[in-house]
Amino acid sequence: MDSSLNAARRARELAQTADERLDVLVVGLGATGAGAALDAASRGLSVAAVDAHDLAFGTSRWSSKLIHGGLRYLAKGQVGVAYESAVERGVLLRHTAPHLVRAHPYVLPLTSGVSRAQAALVMTGYRLGDGLRAAARTPRRLLPGPTRLTASRTRTLAPFLGEDGLRGGLLSWDGRLLDDARLVVAVARTAAAHGARVLTRCRALELTATGARVRDELTGAEFTIRARAVINATGVWAGGLDPRVRLRPSRGTHLVLRAGALPGLLAGLHVPMPGESNRFALVLPQADGRVHVGLTDEPVDGPVPDVPEVPEEDVTALLDVLNAILETPLPREAVAGAYAGLRPLLDADGDAAGSPGTGTRTADLSRRHAVLADGPLVTVVGGKLTTYRRMAEDAVDQAVSAGNLQAGPSRTARLPLVGAGPQRADVPPRLAERYGSEARAVHELVKAHPEEVGLGVTEGELLWSVRHEGALDEGDLLDRRTRIGLVPEDRAAALPTARALLH
């Protein structure tokens, strides 16, 4: 079946879905929900997946873009979580998304703020992490090992570092996504290619043992989707549909620095957080010349917003951490934009259905996921982007059991996502990085519509998103299919063109 998602397919499949009884209904189209739709559909089950907004509208587009091996979890003694992360990183690098996930170098500058004892401890952690890579059978050619750097070499990779007290650096490697939202789009389109009905702008109002009451947010029409099993994969919003769920959301803020703010940065940086032994801020260069700096870990109380706001204190805190290692501190004006995501962390009790804990910081909570079943209603919560596929597999396993469905084991650990096939050498590198084996087809559309919209993105790419990637409005185009919207002035400049291409 065709993997293309667009308005016409949505309308057609929405009408069909209202008239049938499906095997599985998935609610939520972030990474885990899209992954569950793919997992179930690839087992031969009939599947619909709905979201009140768009693909990757929530937490899945606000990550640090890391596909990591769980080193931090290893430091906390969470060996199982760390190993699971290393395995899933290898799956993405080797089999399912080698066009979207690649190894990337990271440097921890050994400044006066990093003691020799702490540096030795970190390097021991890096080596243990390399052991996890080996245990997960990820080849060294895909993920090099850690090493020490001289002060000169460290400044070659990050020329703006202050020289005073810099005695070298520690170099490590981990997985990196070019764009987390694009991963979700690829997963959703692969699910569609296996027959799943991917229906954005459809809000689940109520979940039941036999399906869900749903509202089409484009028309206001309400209807029922009937299914033998329902998977609630709505992340931080899961408790609104399943009252058993108890989460402690955590806000992770990132800054977007203007191009040229940190000139010559050739690797990511790990910067120690003041007063923390195992937490580091991340400084990550982007293809457009900008740099992302993150991330905070602050508890969020009260109602969960659709789009979290970034408080000024988060901006100040991250700038302070970064400026501590710079030769010339950056002013507030160097920050072009900021974004925040909410992590759906399990409560401190370690039980998503337990009573809320109050004494544990969100930074200390486990990233382990949980699958809760109440008959054929299954809720999957917790976890992180790296392990989305395993979370989806566990949720579908439970749905198959609870719904008494006829299906074999998961196939997704070796199932390439859309774009993961052989790449052509005769296309621009930027398109190859974003579209993989589809880059040639995208390039043909770009040649016909070469006008640039922003950040090197062309009208042809936006048209591709409308015709094949399920973009229905300008927000889909600017904030998720591309990341033009991360900087307000860029978004405002591109908005008229995006609107025109939708009509």
C-alpha cells in the first residue's frame, strides 16, 4: 500500500473507519503511538491511529534529538533501562532508520569546573557505555569509542572555549537524529504503508472497552470508532483518558542560538550542570548554523498545556551554564528562540497507577516505561524517544493478549522505515539527509518549485509534505515537517508562502 498521507486519504479513511470494527485503535500519534500503529499493522491487524492535533505534535518534537545508549541510566544503577536504550539505538542505526539516525561526537571540556576525579568517573562511564554498545551488537564502525583529547584538539572542535584552566577534553559518541519530528512522520507513513489508517485532527473524547468516542476537529462531527483493543499512547495527556495513570511531568527547555553565536563548533558539547555529578547541559550544532542548548528538568504542576511555554528563568539558567565555559559570554540577544517539551515520567513510587510522590525531583525519576491494562484498554506511559519502538511492541503485545487477537510476534526491529532504502548520489546532500531514499523524488519537486522559504527549505519540500507527509495546515509545515517555526521571525516570514501552498 502507498505510504503517502494527505487530506484526501484522511477523508476517505475516516469515512471507512466509522463504519467498521477494527482490531486495534491507537490514540496518540507521537513516536510511541505511531510505533504502536506500525507494530500492530505489520502483524496483519486492522488498525486506526488518531491524534487530536498532528503527527509529533507533543513531546516527540521537543527532544534533544539524541538517540542514546543510556549512559545516564547506567550511572543511576538502572542497568536494564540502559541496556534497552543501547539495543534500541542499535536497531535505529543498523536497520530501521539509518538515514535519520547517525553517530555524532560529543566533547566534555575539562575546565576548572571539572575535577580530575570527576573526569575519571565520567571516562569510566563512557567506557561502560561502550561496553553496552558491544553487548547490544552495534558495530564499532557505526559508533566509535571514547577517547581523551588535548586542550589544543578540544579547542579545534570548539574554538570559543576559554583557555584558562582548560586541560583537555573527553570525546564520546552517541546517536543523533537530524529531526525528531521527521522520525515520527517516517514511522507513521510506514504504518500507513502496512494498512494502518493514520487520522490526525481526530480527538478521542472518551475511551471504552469497545473503542472510543471521537470528534473530527476539522468539522466538529462526533462518531464512534469500534475496536477489539485500544492503546492509549497520549504521553503526558494519558491521565485525561485513563484515570489510573499517575505521572509527574517534567519540562525540558532548549535554547536556539543564532547562527554565528558559537562559530566553528564541530561537535556537541557536554557541560556540567552546577552542583550535579551526573547531569550535563547539551550544546548541539545544527545544519543551518544555529546551535541548540538544553536541557532543563523542572517539575510541572497543574493542567498539562498543549504547547508548553518557556519561562525566562529557564533561558537564564541555560545561558549561565553555557557562559561558564566560554571565552566571551553570550548575551541574551544571542537566543533566537526557545522550546520546551514535557516528559511523561512515572511517579516516584515507580508505579504509574500509584499515588503521586512529592519528595523526588523529576531529574531523579526513572525513564522506564510501563504498560497498564484494564481489559482491552491498554495505556503505555513513561519511557523516552530512543525506546519508542520497544514501548510500542510491549503495548501491542498486551493489546493482542487482552483483545484475544490473532497475531504473531513483533516485526519492527528489522522493518526499515520509509526512506531507509538505498540512497542516490545525484541529489543534494541536504535532501539525502532529510529524505533518504525518497530524496530523488523530492528533488524533482524542488526543481519545479525551487523558491526558498527559510533555512534552505524550498516550496517543493513543503509541497512534498502536503502531498505525502500528511501536512494539513501551516503549523504542520513550519513547526513539524520543517523546523522553521522555532524562531518567531522566521516563522512569520514563511507563513504567507506556507498558507498559499495549502490552497
